[in-house]
Amino acid sequence: MLRIGLTGGMGAGKSTVARALAEHGAVIIDSDVIAREVVAPGTPGLAALVEAFGADILAADGSLDRPALAAKAFRDDESRATLNSITHPLVGQRTAALLAAAAPDAIVVQDVPLLVENNMAPFVNLVLVVDAATETRLRRLVEFRGVDEADARARIAAQATDEQRYAAADVLLDNNGAAGAVEAEVARLWERRLVPFEANMRAGIAVRPEFGIVDVEARPEWAAQAQRLIARLQVAAGAAAERVDHIGATAVPDLPAPDVLEFQITVADRAGADGIRDALAGAGFPELPAPFREPALAEGDGFTEGRLHGSADPGRPAFVYLRMEGSPRQEFALAFRDRLRADEQLRAEYTEVIRAAAAKTEGLAGDEAWAAYTAAREPWLTGMVQRVVD
């Protein structure tokens, strides 16, 4: 099962995207719909609200009078906390039930307006953010939903900022264009990324770079992409991870590299690595096969052989190394990254090595290109071990 988080500011067009995804076959779990279901007449949720806030939060027909509840629940932090303590567990239980009922090969889209505000991004496999300019959103709210302009501006201001949503977005869907444009974008996303991503996760397949490696220019988006993946890796690994780090050339600003992010999860021992294998696969990082396993740098390097994971997401290739605290490779990866960040001359030297290695891959692609690139760098990197240790 592939879990997608869908969010966007009011008026951005999130419902339009959700409908388009549903038409392609996605299972939609709408948090707003669930929030209403759990406090419908006759539910334990509504009874709990009445007990906490009084019978005057009910309309004449026995349903919840939402403005009356809001007037009481949002008057102070304690009341808001009481409301959340009643509704959030019920929404969570209903969401969990719907997830459990979905087919193993489902692409489940969790439509959550406050996904960013509630820090839910690390708990899904991919976050889609629907984006539109503030003035466009205001016009839609006023013209099509009948919202007062001042109220619309206040509601938009109370939500996450555009910058906060952009930071959480694995995919940014531009809904500023003509009618039908965003639906076409969703269709491409579904075919080229979401369907293959789900199939890879179900089969336990980690994608390898299918492109040639001649182009090794630095990309400014690597840092933000890495932070999103680190958050998911930390959630998946839990207490077994002593730390999760972005390593390799893509962790060094402005350093050219192939577009493959590298991470290191530091664990205490073999049991820690074994214990998180399935959790990493469930988060979208299945184990890579034997040809990609790294040799030990030195005697006692521990269990590094066979503890290499990749990304099932065809839109974001990555390698995830599981290494024991204090092992040679674990220490070298961090020390080398930090030296590169601090030493301009070393960065220039490594840049030449990377570009020369990339040139060796001309005419190659996929596994063959990656193997040639890795082999071309290996002598220089082996020599770096002693330099970094010293």
C-alpha cells in the first residue's frame, strides 16, 4: 500500500486534485469528512462533546452546531485541548480502520488540510501540495464558496505559510493555470510516479538510477529533499536509530554529484539493523540486492554487508546505509562529509574526481553507469580514508 498525503491552502484546489486522483483509482480518506462522521448525531463523539461543553452546542435537530461549539472550544487553550482530546483519537481510529480496509495494492490518498500544521508528513510515503497564488485562492473562496473576503483572508493567514508547505512538498501541483491543467498534471504523476512507486513497494524493489551519470551538476533542492527523507527514516527506524544523517556529495552545498541522495542510519548492533528492515521497506526504503552491498573497509566493520537500502520512489533515487556506531565506514562517512563542507581545497579536488568519474560513464546507463562511476572514484576515496582520519 502506498500512502499519499494531500494538502494545500484554502481555495488552492485540493478537492479538484482529490477527485482527479479518485478517478484514476486512488482510495481517498478525507479527514474533514471523518471529522464530521465521528460527531454525527448518535455517536459517542457527539455525546462526549455535549458532556464537555454543554447541550447548547446542539442544533434544534440534535446535530452539532459548529459555530456554537467553536465559540466555546476556541476561547482558551484549555478548551481547545479538551476538544482535541475528544475528536483527535476518534479521527485517528476511523482513519486507521479505513487504512486497514484498503487493498494491499491500494494507493491511498489522505486528504488532510492541516497536514503541515500537524507535522504528519513523515508518516506518509509522499506529500502532494496543491499550490495557487493567494489572490487566486481568495477569489475562489469569495466567488465560488461565498466566503466573506475578510474572513477568507483571516482563514488563509491562520494556516501554514506557502514556504512551510513548499518545504513539506515532495510534489508541488501548480493550480494557477487554465481549467483542466492540474488534472493533466495529476494524470502524468499517477502514471509515471505513483503507480510505479506502489508496485515497487509491494514487490520490495528499490529503484536504481536509470539515467546516465554524465550530468553531475549540484542541485539546490537536495537539502530540502534530504530533510523530508530523514524525517521518514527516523519515524521508520524509531529508537533503533541512534542518528540519521545525509551523507555523500549531495550533503555538501554546491558540490556536483549524480542526483542520488545518500543517507546513513547509525544503529547500535546487528539486531538493531535487522529489526528495522521491514519498517524501512514499509516507509518506501526496501533493501537492495547483493550486487549493491558494500565491502567492509576494515576488519571488524561489522554487519555492513547486506545492510543497504534504496528508495522505491522512481522520482527520488536514494541509498540508505545501515552502519554500526563506531565502525570505520560510519565514522568515515560523517568525517568526510564534514571535511568537505569545511575545506574549499578538498571540495575542488573532489569535484575533479567526480567529473572525471562521470565522464567514464558516457554511453552507459542504469546499473552499468553506476558501477562504472563508483569504480572510477574508489581509488581516490580509499586514499581519503587515512587523510580524513589524520
